[in-house]
Amino acid sequence: MKVYFFNVIRSIVSYIPVLGILLILMSFPFGYNVFERIGHYMLGIGFVLDYVLNKRWLEWYWSRSKLIYIAMLLIYILIPLWQTWDSTLPTGYFYHLIEQYTMFLAIGVVGVLGFSDKLRLKYIGFAMLLTSCVIFIMNLYLYLAEYGVANFNIERFNHIRVIHIHSHMVINLYMNTALIIGAYLFKNNSNVWNRTLLAIAMLITAGYVLLSEGRVGYVTLLLIVFIYTISTVWQYRKLRWVMAAFLILSLPSLFVKHSRLGVDKVLQDPRFAVWDYSIRMIEKHPILGYGLSTLSVEYVDGMYEDERVYNYFVKPIMSQPSFAALKKTMKTHHPHNAFLMMYLSFGLIGFLSLLFFCATIAIMPALQLKIYVWLFLLALFIQMQFEPFGAHFQPQFIAMMLLCFQKESSLCNARINFLFCP
């Protein structure tokens, strides 16, 4: 009786960190809130209890897929390591980023040691698609409550989301990831009702991304659909070339349909001025970079002194009331590119560590998951060109998704080994 009771307790405890991840991912799109905080406690405390009571160290193993956790730890360690020789005392942005990167440290350690065997990608997929549908319903309700039914205005609709939910960069990456996992679940689920629910949720989610003002999320979604469709129909020889030709011919017309994807809009993007300025900053310290604290002072001050950057980026940004309070801070005055940010902060080692991070994602998945993880990597890589890790491109979300993909990949490999073992 005692053994049975103890086994029940151990089983319950093993689900606590999984529930913590689910709670964090479901509350994540709504900004930091009490539910996300509870999820952090459940994840941290639950992992320790599960690791001790279920003796996870006895199940420990090393595989190539765990290199992703080493990459996370490396990126985190660069922050305090570079601060040891930085001549500038830690700034507010230094503390902001080390807090943002802490989830790389936490998930890196958890992943290396071994996470609960109860984590399944199907839990994550259904939870994220449900959350995506809730976001759409919430956005629609708030819009109708304020503006009514007549004369639907997409700009107002998106503005409601920015005020009450989150930015398009956060929401679109979240929903594109949910669609990728949804495609995996749809293909590997034979239950008609589950497939129907998945299809409905994915259509709502995809439609919401297409309505967004975000160019990055829009283009990412089109590329995901394009690549996944090609990879799916490629096995049918009679259809592959017809489908490929149709998609290739239709894709350009879909790109230009977005209101912010016109040639003039793209060429006038202030990021071009910021990227040029960032490259010139890198040329001054091409080997070791600046360190976060020095960078957060010199980079921002230089933006106000550089005429092109000031006129094309700083002045328009500071004219917006929502950004006026963030004057001369790297929370808004940043390179708008993850690779440039890593190079500026940590020099060549920072740049190479981010490339290593991307490479470890590429080699992580089992065969059944390969296309889905690669699509997630594509979504990350595209967003890396426009955002550094921080407020709108959060390490917390990335780290948790990679933990989920890595655990699912391990399960896939375990099933294959079981089926083919003598």
C-alpha cells in the first residue's frame, strides 16, 4: 500500500513542471502576469521535486540533441563574463537583459540534467492553438465593444491588440509556432474529432496572422505554408512539379498584397539606417565587442549624434507618446538584428555562439520531427534579422519551445529503437 501511494505521488509530481510550462506558454502572449509567475514557481519547484523523487539522474544520458542546451548556457554565460572586463558599471539595460536571458540558463540546466518524461508536444500544441483562438476572440470582442460592427477597420483592430494583448512580433511568432506544431499533430493524429478541432484552430490562427500589420509574421507564415506544402506533395511524382510551379508563381503576388510590403515601404524602413550604423560600430571593436554595459551607453549616445539614424529612426520613434518615456535606452534604441546585437555585445565569439545556437537546433530533431523543427528554426532566423533577444523576441519562449521539441525528438527516437530492437 505504501509503495502504491508513493508511486502515485511520484507520478503526480512528475506532471507539476509540465503544468508549469503549459501555464507559462498559455499566459505568455498577454505579457508578464500572475499566471506566468505561478507557472515559473511550478516549473522550478516541480522540476526539483520530480528530479529528486523520481531519481532522474539514474535515467541520465547524453545525445547530440542536447547540444542545444549547451548553446543556451554559452549565450547566457557571455553576459556576466564580458562584464568582468567592461569598464562601465552595470547599467539598467545590463540587468534587463540578464533577467531576460535567465531562462536560457534555467532551461539549459534543466535540459542537460533531464526533464520530466511526461512532457508531450501534443499538450503544448493544443494549449497554444487554444490560446491563439482565445486571443482572436478577445481581440474581436474588445474591438466590437469599442467601435461596433459597422465599418470594420483593420488598423483599429490591430491597435486594440497592441494595447490589450501584445505586439505583432510576439503574437505572430507565437502563432506561427503553434501552426507548425499543429501541422505535426494533424499529420500524426488519426482521431477525426481531434483533426477537425486542429483544422479549425489552425485556420483561425492563420487568419489572425494574415490580418496582422506585422510584415515579418506575414512573410514567415507564407514561407512556412510554401515549404511545408512542397515537402508534403513531393512524394507524389505527378503532382510535385505542378504544385511547385503554382506555389512559386503565386508567392510573389501574396507578398505584395500586404500593406507594408510595397517597394517604397520596404526601402523607407528605418532599420536600414540602424543596420548601417551598427556595422560601423562593429568596425571599431571587431574582435571583443563592447560588453553590454558600455554598449548600452555608447550605442544609444551615438544614435543621437549620427544624423541619418537620428532623422530616420530616433526622431520618428521619440515622436510617439508610447516611446517618449524610453528616451536614450536600448530597450528601443537597439540594432534590430540578433546577430548584430550579439556581435556588438560580445564580439566575434558572440556572433559565432549565435550561429552555433542555430546549428544545434538544425541537428536536434529526430527524422519525424525534422521538417517541423526546421520550420521553427526558419521562423526564428527570420525574426533574428529584425529583433535581438529581448522584449519582443523573448528567450523564455524560445527556450521552452526548444525543450519541448527536444523531448519529443527523444521520444520519437525511443519509439524507433523499441520497434527495431532485436
